[in-house]
Amino acid sequence: MSHFPEPFVLPRTAPAGDGLLLRHWRVGSREDAETVLRGCLDPEFRRWNTPVRPLETMEDAFDFLVTREEALERGAAATFCVTDAVSGTALGQMSLNAVEPMFRAARVGYWVLPEARGKGVAGRALALASRWGFTEVGLHRLDLGHGIGHTVSCRVAERAGYAYEGTLRGAMFGEDSRDTFRDVHLHGRLATDPEPEART
């Protein structure tokens, strides 16, 4: 694929495999809004992430679901609720943001609910989303950035085949602040990179 069609449309398919289903957030769903709010109010999430727009109330969470649907319709981002493929239980979020059709690139982001951590959810979801981005969307490159010191996110990236590429100075908001900034480790993966070795 040499270029994307105009206008660019992201597929509404739901990546699945390895015990997970990545479905799109549902506009107006109280269950989804509660999941989003719980994830974004989690202290560990807030330690490493400061949303561009405040997300502290149910109203904020419902608005978030609307903005994610709008971004999908524009072809700008695809944001998934990570769920258990059998029970349907929500486990976290996986997103491909800042989709750039000209360069066939996007930026990956994710978070996992506290009770789902330590079970390989982030890594499995990242593998699914990466495969979806490369094969179904036709992307060439995926970027993944995390605050320096976030060793768990670093391990997830490397195990999913995202090579460490350097440091971006002041590229993320600081902890619980939109007035300060922190340095970021940048990882990247290309569609032509080999698949990472399966972990046993």
C-alpha cells in the first residue's frame, strides 16, 4: 500500500486473540464510562499520565467516549476497550493515536486496570493492536513513548518488538500537571520488523 484513500477511514474491526478482545468504546455506555473514569483516577495511571483534557467526573468520562468516536470517524485515532475474550470483563485501554496518513504512522498508548496488572494484559493487547495497525490499517510505523523511569511500560514495549530509539526532552506533561513537562523514552516498531519471540 503506497498511500491511503481519501478520505481516510479506520476499520471498525475488533482485534482478538491470546485471550483478549479489543472492542471500541461505546458512546453513552455507563459501564464504559465507569471503566474509563476508574482507569484514569487510578493513582498509578496518574503518576505517569496527565490527560490533555481533565477526566475526573462521570460527565468527563461520557464526553471522552464521544471524543473517541469522533476521532475514529475522522480517521485520527482508534481507541479500544481491552476485554477478556470469554467473560467480556473490561481490563484496560489500548489506542492508536495521532494517525498520520501521509507517513502511515501512529502513536500507541495504553493503560491497564489495577486488578488486571501482572497478567501480561498490556503486552498481549499491544501485540494485537500492533498487528491490527500494520495489517488492517496499513501503517508503516508505530511510536510508543513513556515517561523515563516507567520500567514496566518499557518492558512491555521491548517485549512487543518496540526498539528503544532515544529520549525526547520535555515531551509529556509532568505528574498531575499541565504546566510542567517530563522527558520521554521513545520506542518504535516498523511493519517490516520481525515479530517478537513468543514468551513461554
